[in-house]
Amino acid sequence: MFGTQAVVLIVFLICWQLASGTLIHELMISKPSNVFPLFWKWVTDGTIFTAAGVTFTNAFLGLIIGGAAGITVGVFLGQSSWLADIFEPFITAIYTMPKHALIPLFIMWVGIGSQLSVLTSAVIVFFLIFFNTFFGIREVKASLISAVRIMGGSAFDVLWRVRLPSALVWVVAALKLAVPQAIVGVVVAEMLAGNSGLGFLVSKNAHSFNAAGTYAALLALLVAGFLVDRLMTFLTKKPLEWKNSGSAM
């Protein structure tokens, strides 16, 4: 399998190299022979790592803030049908709106820079975590809740021993989507109104019509996204297997 993938990649790079400057203007598609040396230069002089550090720091802060808010609201609404009936439709309506369309509004609120990136990321993460927490709380089997209450458990016992463990698995499952989307939110904010980070690196080179720089910055995003996906797949593999096996019972 690896050998086949390597052949596909090599063929793709050869076709890319031959097409650039002949079939397609090099301003639109820079040659790999220009992109990869520039990418390596950025690696050695620290440009990539500095930009990635800004992007991932903001994405992490957005993940923490949005995740904490999503879990908190999800737990409250998941336990109360009355509150859920009131607020869930409003949350769903906002969820259906493209979050990136809110960036101009966020600029009015917090300006540009890290605050904008963190806020954008947090809003995106909030909805992903909220819905999984909400449904995780509500999908607990009634028999388990009844068993705890029969043994004299209080409402707090039901929450702590039954509902939260159930929701935790759903939250872990949501992280597989929330982490990459947190990064996406930061990158988009950096591209539109940032002054640092990987998104700003893409935007800066694109605005100066530097095709090689644009593709090198996109390559950095591609590598970072791939590594994050593999990391989250590894971290969530066991919880997701447990969740799926439990759902199948």
C-alpha cells in the first residue's frame, strides 16, 4: 500500500512540474522545484514553526474556551427538557449559519489579531461540543437512571455517575471534528484579518502574487492538518470503539 501511494505521489509531482509553465501559467501553479526549496528554507529559518505556533496556540485557546462552554451548556440543557425546548431551537438556528460569516462582526467586537482568531475558533468548537454533550446526556438509558435512584442516589449522583460518563464518550468523539475545525477557524480568521500565523502566511504571499510562497504556505497547512488528523484518530480510537460497541448492544 505504501509503495502504491509513493508511486501516486511521484507521478503527481512529475505531472505538476511538467504542467507548470507549459500548460498552466506559473503564476497560477508554481513548480514543485520552486515550492519545496522555499518550504525547506522556511523550516530551517523557523518561519513555519513561528507561524504554526501562533495558529496552534490560538486554536488551543479557542478549543478550551469553546469546549468548556459547550460542555456546560450541553449539560444544563441535556438535563432539563424545559430549558432544552426553549433554547435548543435558537442554538440550532445559529449553528446552521456559516460561522465564518460572523468574522466581520467579530472584528467589530474584538478587532484583529489573536483575539479574533480565538473567538472564531471558540464559536465553531462550541457548537460541535455542545450538540454531542447535549445528546450524550439525553441518550442515557432510563434503566440506568432508575437503578441509581432506587439505590438512593440523588440528582447529583445521577449526573456524576451516569450522565457525565455517558456524555464524556460523546465529547471525545466530537473532538475528532472539533480540533481540526478549531484550526480551520483560526486559519480563516488569520487570512481575512490576521497579522501572524499560517493563514496570514498564505494570505500575505497570495496578495503579493508570490505563487511559490502561497503553495509553500498551503503545503505547511496540509502537513499540519494531516498530522493533527492522525493524532486525533489515534487519541479517539479507543473511546470511539467503546462508544460504537456500546451502541450496538
